[in-house]
Amino acid sequence: MIPLSWYLLLSAFLFICGVLGFLIKRNIITIFMSIELMLNAVNLTFVAYATQLKNLNGHIFVFFVMVVAAAESAVGLGIIIAVYRSRETLNVDRVNLLKL
Amino acid sequence: MLHEILFFIFAAGCVAGAINLLAQKHPINSALSLIVVMASLAGLFLLMGAEFVGAVQVIIYAGAIMVLFVFVIMLLNAGVEEHTKGSRIALILGIPGAAVIAILITWILLRSQQSQAPIAIGQLHGDGASIGRLLFGPFLLPFEVTSVLVLIAIMGAVVLARKEDA
């Protein structure tokens, strides 16, 4: 028997790692991966609460989060490729002009 | 007893992967650590009886999305991340900010009585049949809307990634 709070604390830890990576990383691809990590942490919370409340709706929410994350990563990586084509860099500190 | 041991193995995988993602300088190493996190999360989902979600986690996240990431890292030939003045400011402001968020979330989680409830194996059975019955029953409209969203995402990715003068 594992208390719900262990799952929630693990999920909070993963979410904080995602936030920290989003803030301190300079590579645009790593920042994007941190966002995926945050989405995964929230999925863990959804499934843990679904199990505790004995309600399958949480699993459906996880499914929708995954679909949106897949769409988001496809568009986001397209944007990263477009940025790299015009700026020749992946460092977010060097991408600071609206127009070249 | 086995339940706790499995939980700690998968949780250790998650924690180690997440810390390694932050510690590594090269994006390909971060991507591989993220795959470890996602695979361990799939194990945790299976422990909670979420069979469908665990399978989808492996197929979509650890499979499709991470392959896409590794493809882009290879395609753009991303190297070790370089440090500029902005990165030091981000480090100084980012770590206290994240610490504040961590304390807030932990406090809120541990304050509620509900989070002390135990989770047993087999408490909820999220197999494909019951998920499918929910998706094509009460959640039919959101399901159809996501199909439109995915279609738009496909078109957006094609438009964004093509060459300007083509």
C-alpha cells in the first residue's frame, strides 16, 4: 500500500525539475524537453488521483494531454527548425530580435 | 512488499532521469535521460492499473515524441550548450524561483488529508475496453475535436518546416 502523497510528491519533484530546466537551460531543444517533463509530471498526478477516486475520467484526461503534447511537439520542433534556418543558432539568448 | 519495491525502483528511475536531464550539457544526453523518465513513468502507470495509459505512454511519448526530438537534434547538429551573460542571470533568478514553487506545491500536497489515503494494486482497472467505452461515449465530442487539432498540427508542422523559397 503506497500513500497517494508519495505519487504526488514524485510528480511535484518532476514538475519542479521541468520548471528549473525551463528557467536555467539555454538550448531551445532542452527547454522544449523540460516542457514535456512538466506535462509528464501532471499526467502522473492525474493517474494517481484517478486511482484514488476510483474514476476512469482521469485516464481520459491523460489521453487528451498526450494528444495535445504530440501536436505541440510537432509544431514546436517545426518552429525550432525554422528558427535555426534563419538564425543559425539554438541558444535562446541569441534569438532576441523580432526581425533580422 | 513487492509493490513498494517496484514503486521505489521506478521512482528512482524518474528522479535520476530528471536530475540527469538538468545536469547534462549536450541535448542528446538530456533526450536520453528524458526517455528513462518516460519509461519509468509508464511502469508507475502500470502499477496503478492504468494499462491503456501505460501502453500509450511508451508508444507516444517514449516512442514517437522522443524519436522526433532525437531526429531534430541530429538534423540541426546541436552541440554543447554555450553560456552567455543571460545564462548566469537565469541561474541566479531561476533557482530561488523554482525553490519557492517547490515549497508551495509540497506544502499544499501535504496539508490535505486526502493525500494520505493509500493506493492498492488493482484498485482501478483502466483497460482498453473501458477507456474506449468512455472515449466513444461521454467524451465523443472532445475526442473528435482533438482529431481536428492533430490535423491542424500536421499542417502547421509542414508549413513551418518547409524551405522559404520552395
